Amino acid sequence: MKIPPCLVFLFCVFPIANNLSAQPVSAPRNASLSPDQEEENLNVFHQWIRWNNPGSLLINHLVKQAFDYYEKRDTEIAKLKTENDWHSRQKWVKGKLLEMVGPFPEKTPLHPRITGVLQKGGYRVEKIIYESMPDFYVTGCLFIPDGIKGKVPAILNVIGHNQEAFRAELYQILIHNLVKKGIIVFAIDPLGQGEHVQYFDPKNNFSSIGYTVIEHCYFGNQCFLSGSSAAKYFIWDGMRAIDYLLTRKEVDPGRIGVTGFSGGGTVTSYVAAFDDRVKVSVPCSWATASRRQLETKGAQDAETIFLHGVAEGITFEDLLEVRTPRPTLMTFTSRDEYLSLQGAHEAYREAIKAYEVYGRKENLEIVEDDYKHWMTPKIRLAIYKFFMKHFNLSGDPAEEKVEILSNEELTVTPTGQISTSLGGATVFSVNRSETATLIENLETSRRDISKHLNKVRIKAKELSGYSAPIGEEREPFINGRYQREGYSVGKYAIRGEGDYAIPFLLFVPNDSIDKHPALVYLHPKGKITEAGPGGEIEKLVKKGYIVAATDVLGVGETKNTAARGLTDGYTAVLIGRSVVGIQASDIVRVVAYLRSRRDIDPGKVGAAAINEMCLPLLHAAAFEPSIDNIALIGSPISYRSIVMNRFYKIGLTKREGESKEHPYEVDFSWGIAGVLTAYDLPDLIGCVAPRKVALAQVRDQMLEPAPVELVNQELEFPRSVYSLRSAPGNMKVISFDESLASIMEWCFE
């Protein structure tokens, strides 16, 4: 007996669910209850073993694709046998790193100044301000041992995610002990930390966005939209700090080191990989895109993410191997809350092969301790020994008890913040200036409408990572149905682009109409939000529409609960995709199913989306002409408005028990890396023309109603496209409250 194709899909993709078909879904506990008294359960994955952990579907889908890239890279690494092989690889990696992170700014005068000197027993502290770029100030303290004769080694100390930066006790213990070994230490304030807070609010005496990680992600998201990376600014500040060290007569240019813990370990690995002047590197407990990191703790904050890094073949290991055979010490703890020790082990095993080929196996070491995320005494001792060994310093490496200086003693600026003492540039302002050029390029490209729209369709698919469904089975799996007055609600799932299912509720009128108009309904809080009796969906159904209320991947039932909210969006950036592009593909799949139904007019299938769900819907409609019309309710007006304004609110989720230190979580599930290098949301509206588009309650970057001036500015281009297509009336902007049913009536009329 030959099994029909649709059943092959059902048995192969949903094998366990078939065993549940004999049991009623959400059966009443009391058998005496009548069907209309049964409490509805509208979760499609209810009693479905295959999908009993839907909160991990999105991240697992992304990680699986990342693993495909890792396996491809493994094949390349396995071919490296000789010193020439590794040298060629290093040259390629350096080029890729510059391509992904750069271009770096021109080296301009540092204009260093010493704002104060603190003399202590056995050493002094010079308080330094330098400009890594014009008007881009960096604060730091230079710790100099007394009694220097000739030139001595110097270490750049970049700090992890501690708000005080190098002023915290743990970092001071390390700094003072290195100084006692005869080493100059230059400790700088990373972006968002110490005196280098990017969004400092004098009223709260703290960042208006939140602590270090939140700031990094906040300006990092703006950089991503522009095709840049927050990592560039961390690296550049570090490289310019080394420039400053080399101006000092006490510093031996042949003995430069860099070290840092946690986020500082990440920056250490970056600076050491990009700057050949770094002889000795000691990154401690740092996060980058190792495969074990992605499958365990997940991607970390924005500074750890290179645009399309994994897709381009650049991983954690490359940052070690690119500096072979120069000395590197890796340090990790076994119970780290944020990082993967297994990933560190695997990276060491690969990198040591390169050091062996160069005949310098002793130059790569790894030390670990059984503890949480910390720089333990064992690890600190290993750091002292490693630097002393490779800087050819004699003496006792043992750690000594040191005096911890107060924050006030180590404050560099008059007010304790660059922003209130000096002003100057920020990551936001520099990125905005660079983005202005991208916007000008877009405006120029738009002058040739047809050519521009063709380019937009191509680049939007590429940058968003959209994968078009081609020749796929459209038959869904039903997992229950309820009867309501005048219509039914079916619980369905259809196959996504990978090993996941797209759950949706299908609302079908109980009438005698042969062919219905239909629409996909998308809500950021999930398909059940307006699914109850009396909700917006029921109003549509009672007007004769068949409605598929859909949870695209990452929403509703499939909302990421497996890791921190930022993980999915940043993992997508690493593999050259976006959550938006994947969700657009899900929408197209549901539309294709609706068009295949006998009770639906295939020429009358539209879609409606609320708030951030407008982003994947707009992409889907631009890519798929079979979507007859779309209604965008509460859509962000543009990506440009997010980048060109200092503050934005999309992707911010208020935390329970919010405090000024951590008021929000930040994600990038709504964003597309590099989008403004090729297109913006108004360009996608132009791609939809002449089909109908309704925009209601359009939002600005703060998710407030967009001013008329902003709406007119951003929508000038799509309006010109609709006029060119002889359909100016098919694009409608609704500034007042209008029911969804009324909007859809206009869309379908």
C-alpha cells in the first residue's frame, strides 16, 4: 500500500501525537459536564509529546544551523598540517575579522591628559583621559611601580561587566599584584562602565537604560541595524590605549600584554587578535561564539557578537589561533553560570595543534578552577606566573595582600562621568553619523524606483535570512477543535522550515458560503490573545472571514523560554539570519495552506499584524505576491528612526521588581543586522505596491504615536511607488482608532 505524501509528513514529523488521537483534548474532569461547559485549552501543543518543550524550538533551530557552519569549519581545520597551512589560515582570519568588525577609524591624536597623580607606597597612579577618536573620551588609571630603571613591561587591563570597572576590589587585587611584580598596568573604563557610561542620567546618578550589559546591548542593537558592531568600539578603545602606552618612556614596546575577566576577557581576546603588538594575552572566563556556548548558556551580550561571524567561519578558536605562536593563557571555572568549560576545553585542544606546528606548544596554557564565574586565587596566581614567565621577570609570583583604593581616589573626571564633565561623542553619536551616509545612499537609490525595488527584494531576503518554502507539503496536523456559536476553532500545526511546527488556531464560520476571504492574524503576545469569545478574531469570523491566528516561531506557544531573551536574536546575527526573516517564512507557509483550502478564495488571502509582528508580515508580503493585502496595526515607522535617535523602546521588556540598575531586558528579535545598508521598512511597503496596505496607529522609535511630520517623511517613498503603479488609494494611513474589522473590510473591498 502506498502512503499518501501528506501522511508521510504526519507520521515522520509528528509521530507521537498520533498515539493521542484516541483521547479527547482537554477532556472535562467531570463527565457530567456538557460540551458547552468544557473549559477551552487553545494551546495547540497541549498533549503533544513531540513538542512538549516549545519554548526551546527557536533557539534549537538557530543552534542547529550554527552547528552546520561549525562542521564545515571543522573540515577546513582538519586540512591544516603545516606551518604554511596555519599561516595562510591566520592571514584569512585576519582579513575576515577586519571585514566583520571594521573598518576602524583613522588614528587621530590621542590628546592625552593627566588629571591627577596619587602617590602610594611602592607605586603611583596617574589618572588619564585620552581620545580614541576625536571627542571620544576614554578614562583610565595608569599604575606605575616605583624605582623603574630602563623600560618595563606594560599590561592593558580591560574590565568585565562590573559597574565600577577597575575600581572593584577583585580587579584591584590583580592590578596591585601585577604592579608589585614590576609591571605597569593601564586599566581603562570600558563602554557603559565606570566613568564611561553612555546613557548617564544625572538625576538618578546612573544609566537611564540600566547596568553594563543592558547598555552594551542597547547601543549594540543600533550598531547592528547599521551593519556595524559594538565590538568595534571596545576593540578600538583598547588598541588606542596601547598606542598611549607606547608613548611612555617607561614602557618596553616588546613586552606588551593584555588581560581581562568576563566581558574584559572577551575584549582581551579581541584586542590580542587584532593588535600584533600584544605579546602576551590572558583572557579570563570570556564569551564568544563557541559551539558549546551556544548550545548551553547561549549567546551573550552584543559586544560578544560579530556580524555573521559563525556563518563566515570565524569562531572562538580563531581568536586564539590567529595570534599563534605568541603566548596566551586561557582561564575558566567549572561551574560558570554564563560560560561553557567544555567549549574552552575543545578550543584549547584545537588551538594547541597550531602551537605545536609552530614548535611553541609551551606558549598556550589553560588553567581552571572549580568555582562559579570568578577570578579565583588559583587563577590569579596562574596569571602572575604566566606574565612573569613570558616577560622574563624574576621574583616570587605569590599573591600579596594589598590596599584597596576607594572609588573617589580612582576617579578621573571632576564629576565622575565623562558625559557630565567633558561631553563628547558616544557610540550612539558616532554610529548615527556613519548611518547618515547609509541613509543618503538609500535616498539616492530610491530615485530609480524600479531598479531600487528589485535590489531591495534581493537584499532583504539575503540580510533577513529569509528561506522561501518551495514545493513543501501544506497539509496541517489537527490536534483538536471547539464549536462556538456560529463558528469552529481548530487547533492546527504546520511544518516550519526546520525541525519545528507552526501552531495556529483556525476560525471557520459555520455558514453555507462556498468561498471565504481569509487572513493570517499575528499578535506579539500570541494567537490566544484575541481568540476568546467576543475578541477581535470573533468579530472578523462573524463578518465571514476564515482566520488563522498564528504563533510564528518565537511567539506565543513558541516564545523563547530556554534562555535569556537576547539569545535568539543574537544567535541569528551570528549565523547570518534574523528572527524576523524566519517568521516571515512561517507566515508564507500558513498563507500557502489557506490558499489551498477548498473553502477559501485563493485570491483573497490577506494578513493583519499587531505592533512588532508587523515587521515579519511586511517582509513576507514584500517577498510573496500571493498575500493579497496587509493591515499593519502599531507598526514601527522605520528602522532608521531607531538608529538616528538616542533612545528607543522596541525590544525592551520591563522586569518585575525593576530597579534603576536593571529596569529592562533587551532583545534583538525584531532587528535585522545590516538592514540600513540596503533598505528600510518604507522600501518594503513599496515592494508590496500596488496591493493594499493599511497602516494604523503607526509608532515612532519610542513606540508612541508617530508625529504626522515623521509619517509623511518616512512614507514619501512608498507613496511615490503607489502613484507610479496607478494605485495611490491602495495605501491607507489611519491615524485614529478604527476597528480591525473595519480596516480589513477596506483591505478586501
